[in-house]
Amino acid sequence: MPDERDIGEERQWLYQERATLAVASLQKRNTNARYVTNRQEALSVVMAMIPEGVTVVCGDSVTLEQVGIVAELRKRNKNIVLDPMERAADGSLVVAGAERLRMQRAAFSSEVFLAGANAVTLDGKLVNTDALGNRVAPMIFGPDKVIVVAGANKIVKDVSEAIERIHRIAAPMNARRHGIKHHMEAFGNLPCARTGICVDCNNDSRICRYTVIIDGSLGRRKDRINVVLVGEELGI
Ligand code: SF4
């Protein structure tokens, strides 16, 4: 008798089918893309994409943490790795103020920028929303190579569903995460972080400030943005 409580196989199938479509669409828009089954495979694929000796800058991403890329880069010890959002054991930021800004700006002249994604559309677009723009700006321009790692749970039908996902799931959970885990009260007090519902606020600390749709790359820059879609639920 099948175990009706375990839907792992069905989920894996759904993720793979959707990711296969998204990968084909991303490639049509000159975005390198591939599907991997799990986070272990994602880790080895991403590590192989990062040459030794280059500077790597990271955007804030739960997915990058879950895959363990920064930890692995530090273990390999062959790159300069800048993580402006690195956290201490109590969740507070290790680097603050002008030094954090310097690291965020360094992304623009780095060889590799690592990021997660809020949403990847089935028609091959990346949709992300930032409070500051320190993730979306270097995704568009600056670093030689951008590597985006995203769980297949981030795949949505189109841009409209992507923006809906950002306000329904990503922004409220991120605001809550910053409030609770990182002691950033202003974010924790946002309406969505208190109630779980976006009210399209005009709060001073609104985290939905810059929404960028990446509709692929110019043909001559087709190797710049690289997307690794993972057949697991990852990130927010
Ligand atoms: S607009 Fe305001 S309430 Fe809505 S998700 Fe963004 S920060 Fe939260």
C-alpha cells in the first residue's frame, strides 16, 4: 500500500517539470540556466562555476545559506569572499555602516555576484524586490558573472504572479525574519511582518522599494547571468 503521507515523489516531479520549462525559457532569453535535483548538487555546480582567485560578493539570501555556498567558499579558501550581510551568532550584522556600504559597492566591480531570487517565471524572467537595491542593481550591471540560486518553489507563471508572490510570501516573511532574527525592529513592525498580510504600506521602513524584472541579457552578454534551479523548497 502506498504511503499517502509522503508526497515527496509528486513534489519532485512537479518541480522538475516546471523547472524544465523555466530553464528552456531562461535560455531563450540569453540567461544560462540549469536544473539540479537537490541542494548538494547545487553546491557542487555553483562551486565549479566560481574560478579560484576571483572576488565573490553575496547578496542577502536564505537559499545561499541553505545550500551552504559561502561556507564552502570559505572552506576552499581560494577566493576573496565579501558577505555584507554576514551575521553573528545572535543574528546581528557583523559589518555595519560605511564598511557594509563599501562591501555592497564592491559587488559592482567583482568577478562573481551571488544571489537568490524572489521569483522565476515560466517564461524565463527573474523578478526581485529590494529595500535598498544592493541585490537588484549588481544583478543588472557590474559584476562579470551573476549566479542566481533558487528553489523550484520560486517558479511562478508570469510577472504578475511573481509580484503577487513577493507581496504575499517573500516580503512579509523577510520582514519578519529581519525583525525576529536580526533585531531590526523597524522591519519587524511593518504591517506584513505583524499580520502576514501586505497592505501596500507607505511605512518609512517598507522593504518593497525596487522591483526589477530581468528579461534576459543581450546576446553578447549571454554568459553573464547564470541560474541554478533546485528541485527542493528553498529560501523565502
Ligand atoms: S508593501 Fe509594505 S506591507 Fe506590503 S509587503 Fe511590502 S513592506 Fe510589507
